[in-house]
Amino acid sequence: MSKLKNIIWVALIGLMMASCVTSKTVNLLQEPDDKRIPSYTDTLSYVDYKLRIGDRIFVYVYSVDEQVMKLFNASGMTGGGGQMRQQMNMGANGYSANELYSYLVLEDGTIDFPLIGHIQVRGLNTRQVKLALEKELSTYIKSYGDYSMVSCEVNVVQRSYSVISERGTGNYPIMKEKLTIYEALAQAGDVGDWSDRSKVKIIREIEGKTSIISFDVRSKDIINSEYYYIEPNDVIYVQQLRGKAFGVSNAATTVAIVASTLGFGGFLYGLIVRIVNATK
């Protein structure tokens, strides 16, 4: 009977310990140990975002000639391009503002710019679009006699990413050009204690093709890897830990579970002893 008693205690305590959330499970920026925390090679390379079908870009035209600015900029664009773009990214003017002051990348990969017509932008970054627009605008203004230098500000608006985790789901705006995985998770309010940070997946669509990349976000090597930056429209998925149903995450809960485990173990042991004695 003592052997049976030991087996019961070991099984109960083992189940409880296996369900604990430890600092090793949730802490970020951990040193790789090639056992639980993997190492990643230095592959960090940020590539400027290339426009895709369905994107919206904000364009503001600058010129020393006020008539030129009035011609190409909507009258509601007060405070200059920078302030207007910031308001749009923050959603201060609502979806209608994005519709009015931005240009949709159409199915043929072009935007329809006033007086200029369709300009191919798919596959270009914002700097390349800026140069293409400035060239077209300069040509257009020259054809009407009075020539004025023009400069453009081009930015992608309505950029966002999504997070699916144990804590819930949400869609969040991208407020800066380079957003890291840590900043993305922080903006989402983290992913919860019972999310498996060792198996983070990013679902990413490029040119109509969907790919899934997986990595351990706890590793310090993430900072120098290809997984460090996220892109617009990324979906970050963090699955739940297996032990959530029985898990404990703080000292008070641990003490309560230990007490209940001991009590249940004693009850179970006593019950088995009585059954064995009754059969003799």
C-alpha cells in the first residue's frame, strides 16, 4: 500500500507542477540555450513596404505656388500634409476622411490621380511613388505655361495588423514605419500568461500568396532576425499552452492547489485502503 500511496502523490504533484506558468515560459529577451530557448542567425534586413492592390495612399502636394497646392490638395487638408496624415492614421476624421483624402490602389495596380490620370504604383515603395508623381506633376504644370517646382508627400494609410491569442482577438493600427514584434504585442496588451510564446506564427500575404512563419518570441536573438519587424495586414497568432485547464500562475493559487491536492490525495488514499480492507 505504501507503494500505491507514493504513486498517487507523485502523479498528483507531477500534474500540478506540469501546469505551472514559470518565468521561463513567459519572459521575453531570454538568452538562447539551444534546449528550450532557440537561437536565430543574424538575418535582420528591413525592406521598404511595397504597395499592394487594395492599399490606400495619402498624397500631399507642396509648391511655392498656392494655386498649384489648391489645385491638387483637397480644401479640407488643413495644417499641412504631416498633420492631416497623422489625423487619418489615428482615425480622427473617421473612415470618410480616408476615402476623401487618399487614393486606392486599383485591381490594375494604379491610382487615379486628379488631372494626371492612372499611375502605376503596385510593387513600388512610397519613395518611388513620390518620384513618379513629382515627374508627372512637373510635366503637367509645364504644359500649361507657368512652371512651378512641386514636391510630394506619400504615405500608406489604414495600415494595421491583427493579433489572435488566449487573451482574445483585435486589429491595431500601425502608427510608425518600422513596427517590431515586441511593439506590436505591447500595443495589443500582451497575449496573456497562457499563450505559448515559443510557437508564435505570423500569417502574411504577399502578391496573393499566403505564407506562415513560426518562431519563439522569447529568444533574445529575435532582435537580429527576420522575424523582428511586422508588416501591414500581418496576422499574429499565439496558441494556448496545453496546461491552461489545470494551470496556476501566481503564488496564492499555487498554495490553494497544493492544499486541495494534499486533501484530495489523502481522501483518495483512505478510500483505496477501505476498499482493499473490505475485500479481504
